[in-house]
Amino acid sequence: MFENTKAFSGFSVDDIAEARKFYGETLGLNVSERNGLLFLHLAGDRDTLVYPKGDQHTPATFTILNFPVPDIEAAMADLRARGVTFETYEGVDEDGVFRRGGPLIAWFKDPAGNILSVLQED
């Protein structure tokens, strides 16, 4: 039924203008806005919808976007220079990286409190 449809994912934020600045300027993604909705134009031709919920927004308690990178330490240094703060969860080392099996991964939040990650590609 849906095998040929171009499905896409989406998530909410409390402030579209703030999200546009964060995703477009801080993270450097190609973004556009239509009818009060923000679209993240990610590699692979699959846009992600960011929609406003204002005061009704509740941050996701799980990772909503993962950004694969070839060098996690370099990516983290660049993000820190752009003002991004990394989360400290159980099992994360002093550098902010989870190194206990699976890919090296570090988590951070967008201004709406949604969880994002950078993870090192193999």
C-alpha cells in the first residue's frame, strides 16, 4: 500500500523561529519554511517536518535525529564552538561520548529540548 510513497518524519517544537535559527544556523542544515511549518532538507532527499505546538510542546524523551559523522570528536568540537552543550547520561565519559558498545555517540538538545545525536560512522 505505501511501498512507493515518500514518507517523512516530523517532530514538534515550541518556537519555529528559534528552531529555524538552531537547525539552519547552528547546525548548518538547509531549511525552509512554509505555512508556519519548518522543513529540514537532509541528505538523501527525505525532508523532516518541524511543526509548532507552542506551550503544548513536550520535548521528546528519545533521540529524534541522529547525525552520522566520520570523526565524533571533531564534530563535537565544532558543535561546542557553535554553542551546543552535550548531555551527560549514564555511561558517557568525561568527553561526553558513550563508548560502551555500538557506535561512538554523543547527545545534545535543540532549543525545544528535543534530543539529537552525533554518532561516528564505521
